[in-house]
Amino acid sequence: MLTRIGLISALSSLLIAAPALANRAGDAPIKAPRTLQTNHIAFTLPGGPWLQLVGQLARTPSLGNYLAGGNGVAAACSTWAEVSGKQVQRRPVVKGRTVRVSNARVLRVTSAARHGAVQWWTGTMKESAASALGVQRLPARLATSGKPYLLYTVTIRSSPSRKDAARCAPIAATVATTIARTMHIASGPPVARAPFGN
């Protein structure tokens, strides 16, 4: 009987001590001729905990930028996520397994799909562990003459220790895909939410 009580007590203390790995809602700005205050990009960050990044000097929140913190798997792999949206004139050029935004920005595609109004692609770009792009036609109230599309850009960076590199490799792709599957236009300006980190 005492052994059973001791076992239950030990399991309970482990559950209490374990960090919550709940998803986190993220916000990012939409950059039009000026940053929109009427709408923003909303998305989901998987399996945190995630910290909203703030500037080193002014301590101002960096909207759309997050760092995996605490004791989660993404934290052990030093994972950063940056999400932004920009009003553009044309859709990206899709050719075979590549999506080209410009001569310098080409995504090598590993997966693609659509959710709602957003067509999205995930894969790799230069200087990132994983990336995603998305595009949708802007609602008429947000579109300006000659720039009818919203281009979503997701950049995931990771700097695992050498011993964790193999274990951490799939995490960046999972983060990029989760963001791509959930990103959409939401009402109101982007909001910075605690917890914060730098």
C-alpha cells in the first residue's frame, strides 16, 4: 500500500514540475505602404513555451518574432520564429519544386497546401533552418491600387548544439508547417503578449 501511495505521489510531483507544452497564439504586422493598424496576421506556434522577443536596448516588443523558451524541445534546439506579411503587386512565381519571390529569395518546396484564402508552401531558403511562404488576395477594404496580394513570410532559425543537431532537425520544419497551416488575416492591430524574452 505504501509503495502504491509513494508511486502516485512521485508521478504527481513529476506532472506538476513538467512544463506546459501548450501551443501559443502569435501576432505579426502587415506591412502595406505603412504598417496597418486595422488588421494583423494571426498564427499558431506549436509546443512551446514561446517567448515574445523584445529589443535589447529599448525593451520594445518585436512583433512577429518569437523564441522557444523554458524546457520544451524547441527550446533545447534554440529555435526562433519570425513571421511577417507584406502587401505586394504579384503572386510568387511557382515553378516545379520552387517558389520565387525575387532573384535572391527562392523557397525549395517540401510541402504545399491551401487553407481558407491562403495558398502556402514550406521548405528551405538561404540562411534558415526552415521557411514558409503564403499568398492570398487581400480583401477589398485592405487592397490598394496595384498591390492586391498579401505575401506571408515565415523564417525559422535554429542553433542546436552539435550533439543535438540530428534530433533538432525536424523541429524547425514542424514549426514552419504549423505556422503556415494556421496563418490568416485577423482584425485589429498586432498585440505583444507576455511572457517576454530576448
